[in-house]
Amino acid sequence: MSTFVVEHIYKGYPMFETIRGVEDISLDMFDKVQTMWVCDSEEEVTAVENELRRKHGERSSKQP
């Protein structure tokens, strides 16, 4: 089974979703997919999630 982390835009806001324990996903479930990672370990999932939190946190703190 795989773990997918999908970065996408939902109602104009950047988001990411982590989907665990599946073999495949349909990207039709998401509006405006930006990037997708297939992670092999929980450490990799944590690293990707932390990077996305940092990225999106920086983006939101730059807005007026």
C-alpha cells in the first residue's frame, strides 16, 4: 500500500491531503492539483507535510 500527499487548490486556497493505505488514487477527486508525492515511509510523509506547511505558511504570512 502507498501513501500519497496531494497539494491542490480548493476554493482559491492552497491545501494538501494525505491519503494512506491505497494502491492508487483518482486525481479527479481534487480541484487544481499542484503536485503529488508517493511516499515510501512515514518519515518521508512527515518531511513532505512539514515542507508544505512551511511553504503555505510563508505564502499566507506575505499577504497583507
